[in-house]
Amino acid sequence: MLWIKRILKVLVVLALACIFFLLLIFRSDIPAHEIEEKYGTAQSHFIEVDGINVHVRIMGEGDPIFLLHGSFSSLHTWDVWQQELSPYFLTVSIDFPGHGLTGPDDEKRYSLTDYSQLVLRLSEKLNLDKFHLAGSSMGGAVAMQVASTRPDKVLSLNLIDAAGAPKQTVEGNTKPGGAWVFSLANNPIFSKLLLKCTPRFLFAMNMKQVYSDASKITERDIDRYYELMRRKGNRKATLDRLAAPRESRIDFDRLTMPTMIMWGEEDSWIPVTQAYTLEKAIPGSKLIVFENAGHVPMEEIPTESVAKYLSFLGVEVRNDYFQQPKLMTYAD
């Protein structure tokens, strides 16, 4: 009987330790108005699209560019790019439903098709008949779906460490690969815990995985990812999105517009092999692989990566900042 009592004591101690740990990492939702006050900017707008108040940031003037972020991210991933592009172009960055300041969609429209339709409907709302598309990770797959649905509207594509490569020809890992966070969120036990217990250190670990050089990660960056995920409804929306069936309606034969593919050679989420797969799937596309970057080159090496994109769009980047830049006619 003595050994039974000892086992029971150990179990009680373990149970209390687990409860104490869960209490330590318990984090409530952050009200929408608090998040908007902290992370909104003077260029922030909320535009109603099919019943969703979509948060967009609009900067600059000229030919429009839609900037589409990846999974678990927000339009803030484009901060530097948008500043550098806006002197020459009208830039529109978007928080997809379930992300950033947009928050959840009551109808749970989180598929690639839903997001691509949202981009097209938003372009109608803004009276933008033709536009460039730049998409990172999941946003790259959305960009390709928009372009294959309405190629007549898309001036060019920029695919940055993009999801959505043809599965039948992908070598190696076909999923958002070393992304342990996807497996964690899909686990029935951990997914329920993540609704209320979302420790900040998970976001720090996640960022170290998507960056090649962890020294470039700031505490402010970690806080932003962490707090935007805790925006009221975003955690539940993330689990709903990941639990939904994966579907893709990309017709690569229709991607005939000028296309640039950018990739971080050290990407541990979507390996660089998929960059070469996309290059083969999109005839005439131009591929640039950055040796010193991971999954998010627009964050990790923003100046270098946006300079390549500006050049692709016909903007001659200045080496001498006392010299005026030259804007060349975009070649179809």
C-alpha cells in the first residue's frame, strides 16, 4: 500500500506542476481596439469586402502592387518594402482574414480560393483594373491563384518563398516543411491549449526557424507576431484555417505574365528545391536565390530583396543617393 501512496503523491505533484505551468503560460485575447491602436498607422484603412472589414495599408501612387503575406504573418512583414516601393507605385498591403488587424471571419473563409477572391473583390472596391502581385509563402500561392483566375488583370508576379508549387514534381518535402508550428497546431490536444496558452517563447523559436541569421531578430518583431496572433479571434481562426481541407486551383499554363521568383537559400519551411520547381512550371520566369536569407527575405534582407524587385519592375536603383533615380517604362 505504501508504494501506491507514493505513486499517488507523484501523480498529484505532476498534476499540480502541469496546472501551475498552464497558469504561467495562459494568455487572454487582446481586444481588437487595443491592437488597432498599437499596430495601426496613418495609412491604415478598413475596407468592407463581402462582410469582412479588411485591414489594408495604402501608400504611394502609380501602378498598383498588392502585397500578400504568409501564414501566421501580417501586412507588417512588408514594412520596409512598402516604404521603398511607394515612391514609384501605389502599394496595397493586406491583412488576410484570421491575421493581423483584420481578425476572424464569421463564415470561416480561409482557403486559398477565399483569399484570392478577396484580393479580386478588393481590387474592384479600389477601382484597380490591373495590378502587380507580390506574395510571400501562403501569399505566393494566393497570388498565383489570382493570376491564374484573372490573368488579364495581373501585370506581373513576384513569388517569394512561395507555397503552391506543383505537387507532382516537387522534390523532397512538399509541405511547409520544417515548420513544426503546423504540426503543433494540428495536434488535437495542443491545438486546444493554443487557444488560451500561447507562450511568447514559441514565437521566438518560430522566428529563429524562418530567419537564416537569428541576430537580425528583434524583441519588437517577436512582440508584434505574438500580440497580433492574440488579437481577439485570431488564434481560433488560425486553427480553423489549418483544419480546413487544403485546396489549390492554380493553372500554371495561364501564368504567362512576367514573373520573378525569389527564395532564401536557407529556407527551412519551404526548401529551395521548390523554387526550381516553380521556375520550371512558369516558363520565362526569373529566379533569384539569396544565399544569406531564410523563409522571409523581405524581412531579413529587405533592402537587398526590394532592390531586386524594383529592378524587375523597371526602376533603376540608385547606388549614389545624390543622384535621382530613373523610372523606366515597364516592359510587358
